[in-house]
Amino acid sequence: MNNENFILKTAAKLKTILKDPFANAAKELKKIDHTLDQISKTTDRLSKADLSRLETAAFQTAGKYGKKASDYLSSLQEMYQAGYQNAEAMAELNMLAQAAGGLDPRLAKDYLAAADAAYQLKGNTEALGKVLDGQIHLASRNALSMEELAEATKISASQAALSGISIEQSAAAMGTMIAATKQSGDVIGKAWEDILMHIRQMEGELEDGAVSLRDPMQILEELSNVYASLDESDSRRTDLISAMDNADYGNQLKALLENWDLYEKMLEDYAEGGGSAMEKAMQSADGWEASVNRLGNTFAKVIHNIADSDVVTAMANHLNSLLSVMDKITSRLGSLGSIGALAGIWAGAKNTGKRRMSVRISKIFCFEYALHA
């Protein structure tokens, strides 16, 4: 997204919030209530107190990353549905991936789930956090889109793990192909998956004569050395690519073999990535869009606090009792009597202080408006 479009999008969101903050806050609270209700149906481990705590945590965690509270709870719901015992920690990691990598909620979830399943991390957020750190740092140091790298990882993680390739090796290889070809993560992910499937068919003999699958990255490094030793016009270069892969992904393989030094650099970048995700996320949290989201959260939290206030509840009940009495009186007096009664109440209000009465009524009407928006 270019700067102009980003500014226009953020300005439109800010205008929406400021135009009718109470109505928007009420809509956000309704969405939060609905999601909490769905979470309670997903798992039977949560008490009412737990759900109340999650609601409070949603505002805190979402605000930390400049996201909406309802978005955090939606992520939390998905983590519960996926069977994670540490759903809250996984939901926050999802927020971190979104903020640090500029990922949309769906891609962030699928990316983390793919890495988790492929490398059997079992929801270990520390291990997944290291994956995110490494890839964020690799992407930023090489002017790559984290979105493209995440998409490629989502597609190829299973095949990479099956081929005995570490996630950092896979990230560096895909990053090299993305940088060299300027192709999308979807294309590169499928290409890497296909290349690995072909390499797995190559076998080598151990010293004792047993047959074993060779290390795929070792094979690629050897091929890169052979490829580089050949003259650019040598037809054996083309033959080597054709022998290794089908015509669909030959260009991606060629890009990797020609840029093996970049692959090795990206491996180092990945290894130096500790803390990169949080650093990027905090930079993002200082931006316009994150600030606007926090503003929306604040409005929603204020309305939430008002709605939960015992004082306001008592005021609403008092007003309801007063109106019930007025209804009984006016139903007996008729239209003329109603006018007289209302006039008497108005006069009494003036005598007891218009300012105090107007402030109370304004608060009650504000509360009622927010609830029914």
C-alpha cells in the first residue's frame, strides 16, 4: 500500500470514529460480546470470571499492538477452535505477526499454523516467535515483503520439513528466489515445494553401502558450484536445470543456484533476528492506523465501563420507576392532565436546579443511545 492510499484509508477510519463515536463503540462492544459468547461455546473450560478477564485482556493486548479488541478475540476464538491449550499466547503471537509483518489476520493464522504443524512445535510460542523473528529480520535486511515470505512458508513448510530442511534454510532459499525473480510468495512457495520433491528422489550411498536420501541443501550447493563453473553460453547449464526440475519452475531453481551467496547471507540474517518482530511491531504501533484503532478501543472501553457502572444502572432504574409513576398518573388524568402534570414536573425541576437535572438526563440519554445504537 503506498503512502497516499494509507493516509486516505487511515483518515477515513478516523472520520468514521469521530463522526459517531458512541454508535461505533456500541457496535464494537456487540461484536466483542458475540465473540466471547462463541468462545464460551467452543470450550467448556471458561467460567464467567474467565470470560470477563478475557474481555479486559482483549483491550490491553490489542492496544499494545494497535489492533481492535474484537480482532484479538476473533483470533483467540480461532486458536481455541484449533485446539491450542495456550490459546491466549497463540492469539497474542498472531497479533505480533500482524503488527510486525503487516500480515492480514487470516495469513498470520495460516502462516503460524503451517510452521507449527510442519515442524511439530506443538504450539510452542517461544519457538514460533523465533521463526517470526528470523523471517522478519531476513525480510527487512533484504527489502523483501514479509507477506510474500509468509505466503511461501504457508505453502511449502510441510514439504520442507518432510525433506529434512530446517525452517531457516527454507526461509533463506525462498527469500533468495523472491529477491532474484521478484515473484509472489504463492509462486515461490509452489516452486520450492516442487524443487524439494524432485531432490528427494535423488539418492546417495553411505560408506557401508546403504542407500540414504542426501541432504537437499548439500545437493543444491553442489549444483550451484557446478552451475557457476560453466560458461553462461554452455548448454550444460540448461541441461542441469532441466534434469533437476520441470519447465514450470526452472527459472526459480536457476535463480537460487545463481545466487547461492545471497542464500548464505540470508541464513546469517535469519540467525541475527532475535527480537526483530517485537521491534517492528512497536514501530507499527506508533503509526497512524494503530493510533486510530487505539482511539476506537478507548471509546469502546469508556462505553463498556459506563454500561457496567452500578451508578448508571441505579440511575436508569430510578428513571424507569419515575416514568412508571408518570404513566399511571397521566393515564388517569387524560391529555389535559398530562400537560398539567408535565408542567408541574418541569417547574419542580427548575426549582431544584436545572443544571443538575440536565446533566443527569444527558448521561442517561447518552447511555441509552450507546446501548441501542
